[in-house]
Amino acid sequence: MNTRNLISPPGAFRLALAGAVCLGHVLPVSIGAAAVHLFFALSGYWIYQMWQAEYAVLPRPYTSFVLSRAWRLLPVFYATLVLLALCVWPLGIFAFRLPAQWTPSAFNFYESHLAIFGYAQLDAPGNVIPTVWSLDIELQFYVVAPIVIWLLTRSTHRAAMEAALIAVALAGFVVLFGNFGPWPSHSVLPLYFVFFLAGMLAARHDWSPSKQTAHASLAAGALFFFGCLALPRARELFLWGSFTGPLIRYTLAANCVLSLLLIPYALATVRQPGTRRDRMLGNLSYEVYIVHGAAFTVFLQHFEQLPRVARLPWIALMLVVVAVLSLLIYRWVDEPSEKLRRAFFRSRRTQAATLPPGATTPI
């Protein structure tokens, strides 16, 4: 990236988003929700592309797709849970209690720590890795994404279907933005569908934001964010702690606005050439995102009561530990798992290529 082109490579941008979520947990800056929304938009774009290029040709595309995406998420999730257990249980540093009775909430606890589904409905201390809530939303999206793609590309009335999907997405966004409805603010896919759909439509219509559009998007997001920080009565939209005031209730809404402003920039990054190193950074963003959630749980247990300045050395140590553990999980869990996953589905595509015409189905 040169000085005249401020558009980040795709992998570096995803790692920056994971870093923004991480810093938003340890510093009094609330920008993590906007970063997650941009992750969702990028996911919508890449899922549309991958479905068309890799899964639609398979004999059982829907089953293969869901299996592949679960395979992508679960190994790192399990490795992080194991590391958390090894660090906290034998040493007695931090102990989260398992449910004592078999109740619906206890079932949700065990099931969501096995398959991630339902994790967004857990509250502390049950959500031992708080950041996993967004993986639950991702998996919910994976379940419906092939159907949405079919409606956009194969249905008889594609324009009407696209308009209907946009209407559904906007309705969910209104609920999220206004914090309306009976659901927790982060538990179900419809609240975030607008971000996924934005990415899918960009891929569907092959929309490539120009350099000028991407720069304008970045400038608008920066102006909104730093403009709020510059105004004494608005800075609490993004700052917490001593800045907490009546506008703190609108922090999620402010993050929604920020993410909408930055979506064109985020979608411009996917068009940038990616090197092997940049692809590694993009993959590593997943480890950083989930590992820092586990580390943050332990951090809160021990250092939440310290004065802000006294926390800084421990925050620095936590970030170093997160970086090291993320690299280890990437090297010894994620990378081998990804090689196996790609090889398995590559063989299925090879087998599908030998089938007679008409043997594949859209879903």
C-alpha cells in the first residue's frame, strides 16, 4: 500500500479489525461493534464468491458448504477452549462454574460450547469466550446463505426477491439500531443481516468501489468518529469510563453508523492484490479475535478493579500473550486443519467434475 493508495490489502485489513475489537476491550474506546459489522459484510462478499466458485458444482452443495464452514471455525474454537481450561482449572487462577442442573439454559451452555450455535444467547459467566457470540451469528448466516444466493440468482423473480431481502435486512437493522424488540442486542442473525447482504450484493453485482469512493468512505468514517470525540457532549458515544453519560446508550447506534460509512472501504480491500503473507495475516485475524476473548475473561477476573494506569502493564502483557498463543494455534491447529479441509473439498470437486451433466443441484 503506497501513500497515494490508502486501501489496505484484505488480510491486513481483517487483522486490523480484529485488533480494533481487542483494543476496544482493554481501552476505553467502543469501536468493536463496528469492526464486527465490517467482518460480517466481508463474510457476505466472500461466501457469495466461494459458493459460486467452489460449492455450487458439488453433488450436495448445501451439506458440503455447511460442513466446510463449521470445519473452518470449530478447530480454533476448541483449541482456545482447551488452552483456557489448561490455564485456569489446574492452577485455580480462574474457575467458571459448570451448570449444576439440567435446565434449558444448561443445555444451551453445553451445546453452544460444542457447536457454537446459541452462544450469542449466553450471558456472563457462561460465555467464557465472549467474542464467540459473533461466530454464532456467522454460523446462522452460513445456514441460510445458500438459500439467499439461490433467491438472488436462480429464482424466477430475482429483482423482486432482491427487493424483499433488502426490506427484511433493513427491518432487522432498524431493530438493531433502535435496540427494539425482545431479543438481546446480539443474539439473532436478522439484526445483522443487512451487513451480510451488503457484501453479498456487492459480489452479486460485481461492484468494485473506486479508489475515490473508498477514500471518501474512509474519510467519512474518520470524520464521524473523530468528530464525535472532539465534541464534549458526543464523545461518550465512543468513549466509556470517565466519559460515561446519557449518550452511552446510543453507542451501538453510533457503531452502526460508523460501520455503514466504512462498508465501501471494506469492500474495496477485497479487490487489492494479496500476497502469501497477507493471506496469513487474514487467517491469523481469526485466532487473534477468539484468543483475545478468552484472555480478556481472565484479565477481567484479576485486574478489573485496578486503577486504569495500573492496568497498563498487564494489558501489555495480555496483548503479548494473545499474539504468541494466536501464532501457536495458527501454526499447530489452524494451518494443518485448513490443509485437510481444502484437500478434502478439492477431492470432492474433482469427483464432481466426472459426474454427468445435470447430476448437481443448486442446494
